[in-house]
Amino acid sequence: MSDISTIYKISIIAFILCFRVSGSGCPVLECWFVQEKPGHGGGFSVPMSQEKSLMFIRTEAYSEETMSDLHPPADISPSRIYYVTDPAGTFCTAALNPPKGSVTKPKCEINPFMPHASMVRWASALTDSAQSPVYLQADWFSVAVQGLDEQQTLSNIMRAPSDSKAPKVILSISSKTPVVRCRLGEPVLLDCGFWVDPSSPVHGSGFSVEWRYQFRGEGRLVLAYDGKNDRFAETSETGADIDLTGLYETGNASLILEESQVRHSGIYICSVYLPHLLAQVAVELEIVEPPSLSIYPSPLPLLVPGQVLLIQCEASGFAPHTLDLVWEFTGADGKSRSLGQGGVTGHRQALDGTFSQSSRLELDSSKLGLGRGGDLTCVAKHDGGTRRATAALNVIGVSAPSIEDSMAMVAVALVLYGMMKFLSWTFSSSDSGDTELKDKKVK
């Protein structure tokens, strides 16, 4: 019994040791180390170099013993192997830790980072002193990671003692919704949260949060909050807010848009400022609204063989502007076939930013083989879903009778034939009786 107890204890100890060595479920991230090539001055097109890099990550600090247990691949330079301490486990999420053997991996980039004072007015109070703290005299890195299937995006600022390869995460900012899609008029939450190392001198020194919008070269300030002085910067944006209680208690800097509009589609950059430090993540918002369809004229008039009927399908109130319009015809036999796109007009944009587009179709029953009619359908294929509008089409005066008409004609012919036989028999019997009566009178 004692042997079983000893084996059980040894198993528990081995499990704990294995769990610690594995870094509590933290990933080993393969990254690219990107920096400017040495010997080149500034300019718009600065040559960049990139090297393979690797980050071993733990929530506890590395020791010489734990480092020696790790075996980095030989194709990565030892100068680009980093042993990262991440106390909050910001790297240690399922979105950044693919299953073993997985071909798809997170995208990761490491850059040298230079601490600097912020120039924006809502963060300038963080660096009132012109002196640079001794704490900044170290090697600083910024790491940007994009998780699997767009589940998470992360940006961390790390500090390592000079000439050390064991950095520690000081500031982390992340979003669980890198891509957000919503319908027009709905409230929107753009997720953004940050964490600051409590043991760092920058912790408790104040912070600022900024949300900025960018789309096709245009940008605007959506919201800016000066946490040190507890005030918002003036902006022209309306209907945008953040939860101040969550901001101070949990670092929740998510942006809340009260009512989504087409103009809100674009890239939103969430930035967090600390004294001399800055980290930011991007969130893409796409407003997707499917079209409303109408067919004109309504109802469709009767179509005579040889007559050309012009029909229009109007798609309105949709966003984004990409749309495919096609026509379909379903005959009385239930079979459907495509009639093509018709004549599609250009896009027209309404005051609310939504788009409209039309398709015109010329119907000639003698050329299209519409038979006696059926259902005419306008189909709109859009990112927000497929929409359909159907109208009944009736064709009159068709030379070729339908099966039902033929059966009815046969039935009528049989009835008429029966009536004619009956009348013929009746008159024949009557004439025969009159002849016999006359013969008797003559005799």
C-alpha cells in the first residue's frame, strides 16, 4: 500500500514539473524580427531586414535551468531566441497556440521599440518631466501577433535588461474581435483591452486611450480620453463612448457605437499611452446591409406572343456596394432557368450612405420560349445574404395548347359526340314511328 502511495506522489510531482516546464500552456511563437537595415538614413522608403525569430513564453521568470531544458531549432540565430516572461499570460490563449502539428500558425512580428514622449495633447501630461527615467535604459521590443481564424489580435511592449534575451511584458493591448460585421442601425462593440505590469514603474503613472478611424486614406479622431486628468478630448464624432468603470477596473477600453451607419465601415485603431510607451491594435468594422427588392410594373401585365415587355428590378438600401443581379424564370412545369443579368445600371448612393442599383429585362415570349407563363424572379447576391423577389407572368393567345387544354378539348369532343349520337338516335326513332302510322292509315 505504501508503494502505491509513493508511486502516486511521484506521479503528481512529475505532472507538476512537466506543467511548469511547458509554461502553463503558453505557446512557442515563431516570428519575424523586422528592423531597418544598418547604414541607411531616414526617408520614405527605408530598406528593411527580416530574420527568423522564436519566443519561448512563460508566466514565470526563466532561470538558467529552465532555459537549458529548451532546444531551439538550429536554423534560427541564437541572437533571435527570446525567453519571454508574461505574468498576465497575454500570449497564452488558444487563438495563439495552435494544436501540435498544425500547418496554420499565428502571424507574429517583432520590432525594436524606442520609448518616447507622446505628442498628442491628451497624452502629453504623462511625460511632463523632460528627463528620461533610468528605467528606460534597456532593450525594448514591440510584438504584434494575429491569432488563428481572426480570433484575436495582440500587441505587447517588452523590456529586457541590456544585452539580455529574457524580456518581460510591460504593456499589453489586445482585441478579441479583430473583424466585426453588423447590420445597419445596430449598436456596435469594438473590443479592446489592456494590461500593465503592476511591478513596473509606469504602473499607476497614468494612461490615455485613443480611438482613431481610417478608411481609404482618410482618418479622423473618434474618441480620446486623458486618464491622468480624467477628461475627454473634444471631437466631432457623435454616438461614441467607452465604459469608464470597466476602463479603470479591468482595462476595458472597448469602443461603443450607439447606432451603426455606413460611414462607420473602416479600420479603427485602439491606442493606449503610458509614460514613454505606446501600444495599439486595429479592429475592422464592416457594415453589411442586404438589399430590398422590388419588381416593376407590379403586377405584371398580360403578355401577348410577339409583344416585348420591359421589366425592372430595383435593389435599394444595401451596403457595401458589391451586388450581383440575375433573372430566373420558372415555368408551369416547375423547371427553372436563368435569363441572365439584363441591363444593369450603375450604383446610386443615398444620403445615408446605402446604395441602389437596377436591372432591366426585355421579355419577348416568341424568342424566350415562355410558354403560357410562370414565375419571374429577380435574385440579388450580396455579402449580407441572397434576396429574391418574384412576380407572376401570364402569356395569352399561345398557339400551341397545353396538356390541360388538350385534355379538356378531348373531353368536350367526347361529350359533343355523345350528344350528337343521342339526338341522331332520337330523331331516327321518331321518323320510323311516323312512317309505320301512315302505312296503317293507307291500308
